[in-house]
Amino acid sequence: MLLLGLRPAIAETERVKLPLPPRYGLETLALPLAVYRPPGNGPFPLILYSHGRSANREARAKVIGLAPQHADYWLNKGFAVVAPIRPGYGESAAIDPEYTETRWRLPDGCVNRPDYTTAIENAVWASRFALAWARQQPWVKPRQILLEGSSVGGVVSLALGAENPPGVAGVINFAGGMGGFPEKFPGQSCAPDVLADLYRGFGARLKRPSLWLYAANDSYWGPEIPKTWFAAFSAGGGQGWLVNTPPVPGRDGHLLMYFGGGFWTQPMEAFLAQVLR
């Protein structure tokens, strides 16, 4: 999926590589982190950012964590950002722990029931290590951590948030979803009800507020599917706000986070005022 964060244009304060336990048949496995900090010693509120996904190995290998313009947004607000590059991306793109076995066929569309659960469990497994590391840093406000993700990363952030880790104050989901194939089947998700069940479970467990942001011209999900996902989350007991923005002019709405700031800045400010007060 898009929203991978491929080309850095701002200076990273630090690049960290966390050793991970053996997994996926690999004895040596690491979790690279892209770390951005505002000037000064802090402590700062923190964004733990989860990137999106591509099924293409070459694209996954180029992932650097977070695109620069969005890092700038948070730095300018006085936040630090930690963006882990999960197994299956960057230098570990030879493996693909987040593969869902999604299958599409012309003209029928989606023809199977993808395994979204295992993919998300693998993503959350790695993300826990990044969160634990960030919480230990002296420049982080340990009770002002927000989980943010885009596309598949939005689902990852909600899943991690549903574990209610200490210090996490809220979750921000930009264009979150799984199972899209916009080149052939725009505005669809493969078996969206499977993902709705996951969202319902997140809603039952997540104790912190969440903000969901989707554009009407999202090429992956279209305008209606995200509403059903949010309804499932709410039915599970989740507390959140769904913001359906107008189409992002001249851009794929799946890139709302990057090119639709005029639509989401105000709801974001209101959300931050509530969760960080």
C-alpha cells in the first residue's frame, strides 16, 4: 500500500537499530528506527508512527519509516517522532511477515478470505519493541505518547493501542485498511468484513480515544467502506471520531495525510487538546 515514507528530506536526529529475538526462521533480526527530535533536551510528547505496506518487494526495500513533510508537522508542534521499519521492509524486505494471501481475479474481484490477523500480529510484535525503547528515553514524556499510522499502519496502530500500553494517550488512524488493489479494483477491500471483525475487537479492548481520517477519493477504500469499519469499531465499544474529508484535489485521497492537511488540521488540533490535556 502507499504511505510508506520513501525519501527523507529532513535531517534525522538519530538512526537506531534494535536487536529483535529470532523469528521467521532468522537467527539475526533487527528493527531500524528513524528518530526525529525537536531542538532541545525535552522531554517531548511522542508520536510512534507505523508505516504502510506494499506487496512489491522492491518498494518495501525502500521504506525509510516516515515521509519528511509529516515529520516536519510534528516537529513544528514540539513532538518527537519514532518511526520503526518493521520486518519485511527496508533491509529485511526478503521476508514478508505481513503477507495476507489476498487474491483478486478479473472480473470477479476478491476471491478469498485473507489472513489479516496474522499480518497484524506480526506487525504489532515488532512495534512493541519500538514502543518499549521509546518509553525509556529521557527525552520522551512517558504519559504523552500517541500511536499514529497510515494505511496498513493505521490498523497496526489501533491493534497496538488495543493492548493499552502504559503511557499511550490516543491513536491516530490515517486511511487505515487492508486488502486493497486500486489498480484493478479501486475503492474496494478484499473481504472488508474480515477487517471489520478485527476493528470490532479493537473497539472492545482499546481504552483510549482514537481519530480516524479518510478522504472521499481514497483509491483503496472509497468513501463508504471506512464508515462500516468505524461502525464496527464503535459497536465493539471503541471511543473515536471519524472524519470523512472531501476529495483531496488533484491527489489520491489515500495520501490524505500528506496532501490534505487543510482538511484534517482542525480535527487533529481538537483531538490533541483532548488527549494531551
